[in-house]
Amino acid sequence: MKLERSVRLNPYLLFIVPLMDLVLLFLLLFIVSSTFLVNPGIGISLPSSKFTLGPERNPLIVAITANPIPSIFFRDRQVSLEELGHEFDQDRATDRSIIIRADRMAPQGVVVEVMNLCLDHGYSVALATSPQGS
């Protein structure tokens, strides 16, 4: 006597399971990689303030780190004060605003030098801070 199965397996089910695994894997990679795009650039610990910065239109961003030798970053590359001045000379933007993202441990003298350089070239300057309590 020959026994037969009462439940038939769909052969296409074997192709759907790996496809679903790939879809979920791509979804996971997209979620994880999108968090890196939220805060691109240099890791800086901003000082906290209860005041917030108003919206700016296309501001340039200058970042200052608090290494043993402070570094200045402009347009995702490290520059010196002289190079930063040359970059400002070449910029022909009409809306001239700069946000300085200085680490809370960065020397005040370097921050003031960068701010004075920006003001000398006709930029309006704003200092970036993080909300209080974070």
C-alpha cells in the first residue's frame, strides 16, 4: 500500500523565504546607515545653552576640535587660519553667514581668532550649541 501526503508543499515557497531575508537585510542596512548621515563630519562635543539658533539659509560651517593641537575644519577638510582666509576670499556668496561648531574644550583663543577672521571677511557669525541637559 502506497502512502500519500495530505499536505502539499508549494515549491515556490522555497524561493520566497530567501527573498524575504534579503529584503529584511536591506531594510536593516538602510536603517543603520541612515543614522550615520544625520550627523556627518567631525565628532564635536558642543557646549550647552538654553537659547537656540534661528534658521539660517545655506550657512557655511567651520568646526574646531579640542585636540592637544586644535584643528580647524572647513568643507570637510582640515585647514589652517591662512587657508581659511583664502577660502573666504574665493567665496562669492551673497548670503554670508557662518556657524562655528567649536568643541566645549577648544581653546577660546582659537575660537576668537576664527570668529574675527569670519567677521573681517564680512560674514555674520553664530556659535553652535546643544540644548541644555543633553
